[in-house]
Amino acid sequence: LAFAVAACSSSDEPAATVNGEEISAAVVEDFAGGEDALPQEKAQVLSTLIQWSITEQAAADQFSYDPTEDEVQDRIDELVSDAGVEDLAALAGSNDVPEDVLRRYVRQLMIQDEVTAQLEAAVDQPTDEDISSELADNPATWTFVCVAHLLVETEDAASEALARVEAGEDFAMVASE
């Protein structure tokens, strides 16, 4: 993994380069909301775009997955339909994000789904017998105990508090008194 970062300007100069793939300052500015975006917003967007580039490259290299524009459009069409809006512009507008940002985000979701599916398929799922055996062999590892206590001055006060809780009073109420 190699990347370089430069100060963002409104030119087509690269704001960052990730494994040879350039992210232009203009794209960062566009994704951040335009010329009026604060430097912190541009820095956050640049960080996100770097992460997305790394994810896209790794998905292609390690999982042989690089969704086509048609596949991304199909997924967008599903989202548009599910949201009950007319098109990508309406969906983007309803989420107050530029269309290209939403399109790239959908691409990231697709990559996440595919990589997750491939990883799940590569792992043998435990059987009920495996689970029962693990629980029996290592009960302390899989047991969670929640303990609550009251600190009172006398044994009589402790007995009275215990009787109230056992009778159904709320523990927190008894503890607050």
C-alpha cells in the first residue's frame, strides 16, 4: 500500500495517490460540497476517498470483484424503487448528497456485500454439535453473568432489601433508597 497526500486546491492536481490511482483535488472539492467547503470537510472527504480507493483495489485484487457501471446502476435502480422516488437525482436530493457521491457509495456497499459473501462462503459454519461441544468444553468462555449488589449498614437492612426485591420491587428503586 502506497499513497501520497497533497494540500487540496480546486485544480485537477492530485490531492492523493493510492497505489498509483490519483484522487484529484477537484473530486475532493466536489464530494465535499463545492468551493465553500471547509478545509476540515475536504480533509474528511479525502480520507473517505482514500479508504474507498483502497477498498476498491483490494476487492479487485484479492476477491476478483469490481462491479461494472451497469451493475452499480442496477443497484441504484433498486434503491430508487425501494425509496419510492423517481430517479438517482431525487434519491440524492432526498439525502442531501451529490449524485456522484451516492453512486460511489452504492459501489462501496456492493463491494462490502460481495466481500462479505465470499468470506462467509470460505468459512465452514459450525454445526449444532460443534456449538454444543464448545459450550460444554469451555463454559466460562461463553457465560456472562450480570451482578448487582446493595451495600447497607446492617444485616437487617440487607434482609429487608432482599425481601422487597424478591417480592417483585424494582431493584433500582430499592437500591436508590
